[in-house]
Amino acid sequence: MQKEALVATAGATAWRMACDEGPYLNGTDLAPFPLAFFTAGLVNSYLAEILALVRARGIAAAGLEITQDSFYAMEGSAVRGDMIGSAEPVALQVRIDADAPQRAIEDLVMSAVVRSPADALLRSALASEFSLVNSGEPLAVGRVQPWADPPTGGLAAATFDAAEPDQSSGFPRDIITKLDSAQVVFGVEGGAGSSLRSEQKRSLHVRGIVTMREDGLSETHVQLFKPIGSNFRFLCAVDEALGGKTVAPTPLDYLSAGIAFCYLTQIGRYASIMKYSLGPYAVTQDTAFRLASDRGPSSAEPVRTRVVLAGAIDDDTARRIVEMGERTCFLHAASRTALKSNVRITREPQ
């Protein structure tokens, strides 16, 4: 269940991230789970747009804090092939101390949600696109949307081995930190190994809380409430879109990593349940967004993923793995479902 990703925006800083799973998937719980990355990216995308509008509109604001609750579900049988993941609208609670009328604050926060490119991915029903390579041979995908022009070339471990930290950037060494470990319990809902059962009817709840630090970075605490998971902290460069120095990943860096990690988890999970002899597997994923401007709100394109599989699996099995990965991935479900975020604003006097 341990995974790595190299994430970069064209012409920008590249980041190497590690991901793991908790006891519910028999992971080692050494690094954040996939939904933690997505949660950190999403809540920081909202924060970045609120900060941008606060500055643009000249509103004096302090004490900004956003609490985001995300809910997902999975139901069905992996053996029958009808297991499917789903996503619900996120719930945002924005606490802001501002010297402005209530109506102005409400307009600011709601405008920030519309401006968020991460929210654009949620509010649009987008069919993810895929391409497939099995044991070095390109294959036509089955019942998923094909990616018409996928990248070519290999996905070698040497790509990761060659990635070394930039010693000149001055970024903090504790960008992602584990704060508290989940208790390993058996025989209860959300306990050890529970997410590896071939029959599923369960829900998930992830909470992210973000505030600003004095150094200009945001600090996000992400907790997995259901199933039983650990608590992690993420530092984020929310001012990147505003011309800030890149000393930590941006919201869309985290968001995109989370989607890839979640999909990889579902590939491994499905292969484990079905007892397939799956060898090394990897993805190349493209996510594309248009930032909000005077010409219109933000928007997102479909998530595009090239899947590379190896091992003693035939072509039909390879196609089934790609398809079931898409069906059971919570974040591909969030992408294909039009979701309207629920927002609550709490005012406190400055």
C-alpha cells in the first residue's frame, strides 16, 4: 500500500510525495492516506481564493479558519464486479473575523468557492479518460472513456531514484508530518483489514482544518474519522497563485497527487481481493484547470490516466482492473458526479 508520486506543474517546482494506508487496508500507516492529500488540496484551494479576494477587495480580515468535512461511500461486490464508490458534497465551515458587512463577507466566500479550480472539478460531471499498457503492450481500454492522446515511454523506478531535493530552495523539512497514530483494532467497523473485504457497504468521513501561519504558509490538519485512521499535517503554499515563493506544494499539487494515489490503492486492493498475480504497476496522470478570471469562473478538464500493468495477467483481466479501479476510486467518483459544496460562514468581530 506504500506509493510514491512525482507531481509538477509545467515550468514549476516538482515535488516527490509518499503515501500509505492505515490498518483498515493493512497498510503500515507511515505516510498520509490518499484522501488526506485530496482533502488538503481542496480545502487549501478554497483558502487561496478567499485570501485573494480579501486582498483584492481591501477587506481587513483575521482569524481565518476553514473546516472541511468530506464523505464517501462504497457498496457492492468485487467478485461480482458491481462494487462502486461514491462521493457526497463537501461541507465547509468558514470562520472569519472581518471588518465588513455580513452580506459582503457572504459574497466574498461564495465567490471564492466559484473561483476555486478544485471546486470546479467537483461541480462538473467529468468522465475520466484512460489508456492502458499491459506487459509492455498498449491495449484498447474496455468500459471506461479512452484517452485519445496519452503520453508514451516507460515509467521506470529510475525516474524516482534520480529525483533529489533542491538544496537551494529553502523549503521547510517538515512539510508533511504525522501527528497521531490510529489505534489498531480488530473486529469492529473500520477496523484492521475491514476495507479489504470482497463485499462492501461502508462510508468514509475525512476532516481537514486549515489556518494560516506567520511565515505565509498554511497549515492543514487532516483526520480520518471513518474508517479508523491517523492524523496528519500538511504545509501548503497557498500564495503560489498570487506570486508567492514555492517552498511547499500548492493546493493543486496535493489535489492531483491524491487522485493518483487513490486510484493506485484501488488497483492494488482489487488485485488483492481477486488474488491476481499483479506485478509492478504505475500511472501517468494529467489534471488540467483554468483559473478564474474576468473572462469567467474556474473550470477543470477530465482526469486523464495512463495505466501501466505488469505480471501474469491476460488482457481482459488488465482491462477489468482499470475499469474496477475507476468504479471504486472515491476521487474518480467525485469527478464524475456533479457536487455542490455546502458552505456555512461564522462571523466573529475583529
